[in-house]
Amino acid sequence: MIPLDVFGSESIAADLLEQARWRDGVECSRCRSDRTVKNGSYGPFQRYLCKNCDQTFNDKTGTIFAHSKIAPRKWLFSIERDTITFGVSSHPAFPLYQRALTFMNA
Ligand SMILES: [Zn+2]
């Protein structure tokens, strides 16, 4: 279980999302190339440029968080609460949460 204070700030939640998502390396959200470079930031999120297709993307692109107005920190809170209460969450971001757990226990 992730300690709740981990979600104390949006930038910490963003870091967690970044590490959970790219555990196997950053990959382009369009062409799946791993020829990517860091390219500034998008709010608290890292932004990347794909050198294969020139697509820019960030840690949220292609995830449940991409078009959500609700901050990832709040999603993570609600998943954590479900997990404590029910042992599992039906939230679409639950797999990402589980990856975050795996990462943090590693
Ligand atoms: Zn690409």
C-alpha cells in the first residue's frame, strides 16, 4: 500500500505516475518508438519528443488522466481508499496504481 502522504503534492503524484508508466522505458504514444528525448514540461508532468515521428507527448498522454480535469493525485487517493475498503478497485487507473505499488516495493 502506498503511504497517503506520497500523494501530498501534485508533483509527487506526477513523479509516481511517470515512474509507474515508464518502468520499462519511455515509448512514443503514437509510433511506439523508444527514440524519445525529454522536452520541457507540461505542468508538473514531464514532456517528451519522439525523434522518430516528431510527436510530443507527456506522462499523461494515452492514460486515463489525459483528458481528466481531476488531478491524478485525487484519482490515486480514491483508488487507495477503494483498495483499503474492498481490497480491489474498479477504477480504470487501477492497473497503473498496481504498477506504482510494484515500483515502490522494488
Ligand atoms: Zn513517435
